[in-house]
Amino acid sequence: MKIVVIGGSGLIGSRVVQRLSAEGHQVVSGSPKSGVNSVTGEGLAETLKGAAVLVDVSNSPSFDDAPVMEFFQKSTRNLVAAAKAAGIGHYVALSVVGTDRLLSSGYFRAKMVQETMIKESSIPYSIVRATQFYEFVNSIVEFSTVGEAIRVAPILIQPMAAADVSQAVGDVALGKPLNGTLEVGGPKAYQMAELVKLALGSRAAQREVIIDPKMGYFGAEASERTIVPDAGAKLSSKSYEDWLSQQQAAAAAR
Ligand SMILES: NC(=O)c1ccc[n+]([C@@H]2O[C@H](COP(=O)([O-])OP(=O)(O)OC[C@H]3O[C@@H](n4cnc5c(N)ncnc54)[C@H](OP(=O)(O)O)[C@@H]3O)[C@@H](O)[C@H]2O)c1
């Protein structure tokens, strides 16, 4: 089966491409670096020709309100049109758990628009909403750093490994369209402050982690359970602690 992965060079996309290729499918990765641009439409028609499944795991180069909205609107409009023209039978897109609860953020308003355009496209679809990737936790620490201190909201976070997100996206791509949303998350919910301290490791002693209800999540208003999955989500098994140990072992071996 031919499967096109838009954003196939990214953190999730490269793993989805690897996983689906290993199962013997004809997988084509599309991204600007390979001449496929979902925002301009360049290369979409040729790439989608003969494909059965389209997987969109692209991301906007800018997270600022106007450019991110422009990215997901233009990209999804072009992908829907090209998918219809190519007779795609399953449109899979990756979104974020809690997107509909984070609409005070421009990024999540844009993800919501992406989801809605896909749902209204009349193409059979599946939306996978994942929690934050373990690989993204350092960006959360950076964003939350104010001077020498780290300020985080009293919220729960239930992150997961990019490898497990990719596995879930691959499983969904090979299944029947859900015409709905599947939530995926990690095995354990942490207080954001606890996760930040785990990420800092031995550096934690030198940094003050302050609980600040005003911080929200990346500037969006968030309460305790805003970014954790609902009951019924598919949970992966690799813990953040195990993932960190593996990262450290791999770094030491280099
Ligand atoms: N970060 C998180 O914790 C988290 C949690 C849940 C869901 N998500 C979602 O996961 C998705 C993938 O994230 P990621 O971290 O894997 O992204 P990433 O590593 O930043 O990769 C982004 C991909 O998008 C491609 N791309 C950029 N502009 C494009 C365009 N105009 N046309 C086609 N492709 C384009 C890039 O291609 P080039 O390499 O050619 O530039 C790259 O392959 C996002 O939609 C995000 O909302 C993220």
C-alpha cells in the first residue's frame, strides 16, 4: 500500500516512515526539503498519486499566532484538496491532547482549525491526539525559565516517547479510518514541577522551581487536567525515568 507522510523528515514523521517501511509498505516522505510543500501546494499532486493513505505529521516553522494559523489553514486546505483529487481513502493527522481546552493559545487555535477542516472534508479520517513528547520536555523547561528560576503552573502532564507516538500513528494509519479521535498518552501523570525536576537531573539542586498558577501551558490558560488525556486514552508503557536513563546511556556511549 502506498502511504504518504507529510512532515516525514520530522521527529515523529521520520519514525512513522521507518516503521511503515519496515512493514513492507511503499512509504513516501514529503516535506519542503524533498520538494513537497503543503503550504504552497508544490509537489502534492505528484506525491499523492496512487496513494491510499495520507499521514500529516508536519508542523509550522513558527509558533507565533498569525504564521501558525496561516500554516495550518493553508496546509490543510491544500492537503484536503490534493487528497480528494488523488482519491485518498484515509487521512490521518497528529494533534495534541487538550487542543480544545487550550484555545487561548494561537498555536492550539490553529491545531483546532486543522482538525475541523479534516473532519469537515468528507474524506475518511483519523485524528490522533498525543500528549507532550519526552523529547519536548527540555523545550518546556526552557520556555518556563525566568532568570535563574523556573516557573511552572500547578498542572498535570502525562508525556510519552516520540517512538510510542509514532507507533500509535503507524497503527492508526494501517487500520480502518476512525472518523473520530484517538487520544494517546504516557503511562504516568506528573505534576509539571516534578517533571521539570526530573528533566533537570543533577542540575535540579541549583535551580529554583516555582509553582505559579499564572504560567498556564505555553502561555495558554490551563487548569490541573487540561493537558492530560481523558479516560479511554491508549497509554504507552515506557516511563520518562526509563527513557531518560536510556538517553543518558546512549550519550555516554557516544
Ligand atoms: N511537541 C509535542 O510535544 C507534541 C505533542 C502532540 C502532538 N504534536 C504534534 O506533532 C506534530 C509533529 O511534530 P514534530 O515535533 O514531529 O515536528 P518537527 O520535528 O518539527 O517536524 C516538522 C515537519 O514538518 C515539515 N514541514 C514544515 N513545513 C512544511 C511544509 N510547508 N510542507 C510540508 N511539510 C512541512 C518539516 O519538513 P522539513 O524537514 O523539510 O522542514 C518536518 O518534516 C505537530 O503537528 C504537533 O502539533 C506535538
